[in-house]
Amino acid sequence: MEGALEPFELRTTVRREPDFLFVHGDTLRLPVEVEPPDTRPAPSWRAFAGVRPCRRAIQVARRPTFERHAFGDTELAVVGAAEFLSHLV
């Protein structure tokens, strides 16, 4: 994949959406939810899983962690903020 991923913020009136969407061109590549105090999957993943073209997602938590969860055919990785940010730079 050539080119950069662009981050977009997403908000809906029912607040059941990931905080950020990383997009490459016109294609959604990675939704990211930021849940600082919690490592449990956010309720929005159940609502959002399966209605997007990519099947992987990330939830960022304050404390160090790495957990995998599945919602149908969607794989969610819950990772600590320091770990997640270290891969962005």
C-alpha cells in the first residue's frame, strides 16, 4: 500500500462509533477507539462491527495491555497507549 493513512474523527448523534478512522484514499483501513481507563471492549464495537469494509480494529487503553477480542469476523486489539503511540512514530 503506497501513500499515507489519514486520520479522521467521527461523531454521530447516538455516540456509537469509533473515535478515529484511518483512511487510505477512499478506503477505510482502521477504526480506533480511545477508552483510557478501560481495557474491556467498548460497547460501540458491537454496534460498529460488520458494517465496515475492514475487519480489524484497535482500542487504546491507558494502562499497558494487549488483548484480542472478536465480534463476528471483526478482530479487535486492545493495546496500551504507549505501545500504540510507539508504532505511529
